[in-house]
Amino acid sequence: MLIPTGGFGWVVSGRDVAAPGTVECLLSITLGSPEEVDALLARAAEAGGEIAAGPEPQPWGYSATFADPDGHLWQVVASDDEP
């Protein structure tokens, strides 16, 4: 994923991010539909994850971000592109 100038702010919902010059990682899962995104987000929340952003439509598809119980961020995406 290419991140626009300004960084991850739109995905991480106000959380602290790595300082310039530091490597940062956002784990991403691509699913087949918005319904699948919603279902995985619900499962993550039930397992102790915290919803960080979304779910919501984006210009390129549908997206949500959650933090797992260890604080790692996961972006769950359904693209508008056909496979």
C-alpha cells in the first residue's frame, strides 16, 4: 500500500505513530466484500480487539482498522476492484 504524504493518520485514528526515520508496519487483510469486513471486525472485537477506524466506504473500497490485544494494528479491506 502506498501511503500519501502525511502518513498513516487517516488509518490509525489519532494513535501515536513511529517517528520519521523509523520503520512502521500496518498489517492488512483483503476480503471479498464489505460484509466479510464487518464480520471479521466483529470477531476481532469479540476476541478483545479494539476498533480503531471505520468501518466505512473509501474511494477505493471499504475499510476498517482494529488493534489486536497486543496493540498491533490490522487494516481489513474489501476492494472495489474485481479479482
